[in-house]
Amino acid sequence: MVTEEGFVKMYVKGLDERIEGGIPGGSIVLCCGMPGTLKTTFCFNILFNHAKETGQKCLYVSLEQHRDSIVGQMKKLGLDPTLLGEKITIMDLAHLREMLRESAGSDEQTDWLQTLVGQIKHAASEGNRVMALDSLDAVYALAPMDNVRNKLFFFFEALRSMKMTSFLITEMQPGSKAYGKFGVEGFLGDGIIHLDMEKVGKSVGRFISIVKLRGSNHPTDYFPLLVDKTGFKVVLR
């Protein structure tokens, strides 16, 4: 939820209580991890519970999955967006292509980065206050960048000007310590949340760490993370 001070909760029991206020409203936060670390579910859980608790509108932008697939997946996890009506908007790649055909008649040779920014800006003007983008890597595939630093600076500053709290999903390669494909994403963002998993005995354990969060005191511990029908929670040692 957004507190009186303008913070957004992560909806991770045991971790929210250990952060001073929460995530400062308007922050751009990278949600990083290897495939299978529940980055999509983690971000959607924030949007769903934020919309449910505060009544504010939230936007989920997926450039990797179709809207129907996301809705079906989240229903199984008890995060059915249809229960919240227009409080959660899911924008997928098919939607962006449709918008391009309506405005330009074709999606060939288009500036996908500008198009994406334009659609997110329109959603912000309609009252969406928290946004998740799945994923930055898909943006890179759609919009090859000849000048990475300039293009990413433009993108991050465009998001920041919209004053939404934004969660940007990024893929990490096994063994890599980089929190983004080009290594500059972590410097441009206001926060970094690292989701991880590793073998523990004969099972796989999940973990979460807040690597960086400007404007908030936060622990830097590597917390074991549990996920079940009641949501996300950390194991405190």
C-alpha cells in the first residue's frame, strides 16, 4: 500500500516490516533473477495487493506473455485480476502492435521504445500509479540500442517523469553478478531486488535480497523466501 509518506509495500511478510516505510513512491526498481525465480509472480503480487488495498490503478506490461496466459496463471495463484475490475490493466505485445497499426498502419520500422513509453505515459495519465514491465530483456529484443547508455537514460528518465512506482523485470544469467544485460541498469534505477534460488540438500531453496533502495533504510540480508497460497514471506533468522 501507499503510506501517508508515499511508500509502496512489497507484500512480503517479515520483510516489509524491516524496511523503513517501504519502497519510496515514484521509484524505479529492478527485479532481477535467473529464470524460474518467480519474478513475474513477485511483481504481479505487488500490483494485485496494492490495487486491492488502496484502490489505486496499476499497470502490468508484458512483452513476453499474452494477456490471457497471465490472467490464467495468476488465477491459479489466487491473484485473479478480474476480481479487481479496472484497477489492474494488463498490456501485452499484441496490444502494442494494435496501437501501432491504428496510428501508423504498420509496425514495421517503428521505434518500439518510443511507442512503449507513449503507451505507459497514456496509462499514467489515466491514473495508474504502480507499474511492472516484463521484461527489460524483451524491450532490448524489440528495440536494438545503438547507444545503450543514452537510450536507457532516456527510458529511465521518461518513466521517472511519470511519477509512477515502476518495477522492471530483468533476467540474470547463472553465475552472473550483473543486474542487467548492459551493466548500467543498476546505476540508473533507484532500487534492486534480487530473487535467487539454490540447491539446499535435495530441494531448491528460494531467496530474496534488497541490494539497493534509495530513500529507505533496509536490511541487506539474504533472506530465505517462502511462497504459498497465503503469499510471500521471509524466514527470519
